[in-house]
Amino acid sequence: MPLIGFGTWDLQGEPVKESLRVALDKGYNHIDTAEGYRNEAEIGEVLKSYNRDRLFLTSKVLPTNLHYDDVLGSLDQSLDKLGTDYLDLYLIHWPNPAISLRETLLALSKLYESGLVKTIGVSNFSKYQLRVAHKISDVPISVNQVEFHPWNREQDLLEYCESNDITMTASAPLARTKVLQDPVINELSEKYQKTPAQIVLGWQIKQDVVTIPKSSSKDHIESNFEAVNFELEESDVDRINNISKQEKVYQLDLEDDIYGIPS
Ligand SMILES: NC(=O)c1ccc[n+]([C@@H]2O[C@H](COP(=O)([O-])OP(=O)(O)OC[C@H]3O[C@@H](n4cnc5c(N)ncnc54)[C@H](OP(=O)(O)O)[C@@H]3O)[C@@H](O)[C@H]2O)c1
């Protein structure tokens, strides 16, 4: 799984097409989308001009669609929109306590066995939820995608992933720009002569955490990709790990009734 990917949340229409083309031309070969982002069809249009075999494509099933047949239906629609025969990774976007996880994992296992998805995983799962999924799944849980940046380090979850051969992917890796103001990040930016974003992405990559920054600016898309070309010293990784500020930037909005629980 490529260590850096292109995030596409909140990018739709022409902006997602333009940004994705910039990213693919720069050398990104990993794209993160979801049925909930409502941009799979535009992404599919762009992908027609690129070699599918060289790309790692992730999508996610919404927590309202976690019953067995709904998972199969969601994947079918994602493949159709993306114009591909398979996904490299298919994630449960959020846990849903109203739908049996065993049922969802059976559906994902069926998709895996039929070759429609090469790997499966979860997103926004706590250590406890991940542990349950890992225990009951017939096929390996390859990834947990969670909010992970210098103000939300998830050390315990990361250690659990490392010891169970599960890759952690950092969603909102730049904390939606908030963390770029952090004084430690800015000191390191001066020291390495790298942008604050490159420091944050380099910190994730150094810990083998896959990172998927989103941008609609050509300069940002290109400079973010270059974070793979430098290495932070261990002592500087520790400095970032010792930042005391804790702040999450996203959470499930219960107003969305995303669990599909009738009120
Ligand atoms: N699984 C989940 O529930 C979940 C949740 C959140 C996100 N995600 C995934 O993770 C991806 C990334 O997260 P995100 O989009 O929420 O936030 P993010 O990548 O942390 O931050 C995106 C913001 O950072 C800015 N930015 C990007 N590069 C920059 C740079 N070099 N310098 C300054 N600003 C920069 C972008 O603005 P510009 O356009 O101006 O560059 C944009 O406003 C998403 O797109 C999605 O694929 C998944």
C-alpha cells in the first residue's frame, strides 16, 4: 500500500477532477474516496486516462449500508462509478452498533473471495472495535483509517495495529490545516527547510502510517507528495510525539442520522 495517497473528501465536480489529474501527474498512485463523498463518478472519469494497474484505489461503505446485501450493492455501485473491476481496499466507513459487525464482515469476506476487493479494512474504529473485528473476520483486517496527526496521536491504537499486522492510515493528516500553526512543527520546518505540511506528513510516514492529505492547490498537492523524499531524525519524531496539545478535527455528526436508526 503506497505510504502517501490523495484524499478526496469534500472535493466534487470539476475541482476533484482537476486536483486528481495534478496528483496523478505528479506521481501519486493511491486514491482515497468513499461512497459518501459523492465523487466516485468524477474520479472514474479521470481514471479512464490512467493505467488502472498502477493505482491503489480505496473506497468505503457508509454505516447505513452495512447489512449483507447492502454492502454488496454499495460495492457494485462504487465499482461502476469508478469504472473498475476491483478495489484495492474496501473499508467500513464508520462502525454502526445498530447492524451486526459479523454480518458486514461476512459480506466483505464474500467480496474478497470473489476478487472484487483485494483487501478489506475499517475506519474510525476504536481499539476495542478493531479487536472485535480482527477476531471475528474470516479474512485479514488490513487497515484501520483514523484521525491521526500531531494533535491526535492514537499511540495505543497504533501499537495495537503494529502488533497485529494492521496498517494505520491517517485521515485528516494535517488536522485540516490546524496543526500547521503548531510551534514545534514550525521550528522543524525551519530546521529541515521543509513546509510545515511536509514535516507532519514526514512524521506519519516515518512511523509507517499511511497518509492521505487532501488539497485542491497544485503547489500543495505537489509539495505534499515530496514528503516521501526526506526523513525526520528519531529525536524530532519524539519532539512531535511530545506535543501536549490534543484536538480532534472531525466526529460523527449525529444530526446526519448516519446510523440509520429510525427515530
Ligand atoms: N475515514 C474517515 O472518516 C475520514 C475522515 C476525514 C478524512 N478522511 C480522508 O482523509 C483525507 C484528508 O483529510 P481532510 O481532507 O479532512 O483534511 P487534511 O488533509 O488534514 O487537510 C485538508 C486541508 O489542508 C489544506 N492543505 C493541504 N496541503 C496543504 C499544504 N501543503 N499547506 C497548507 N495547507 C494545505 C487543504 O487546503 P488547500 O486545498 O488549499 O490545499 C485543505 O484545506 C480526506 O480527503 C479523506 O480522503 C477520511
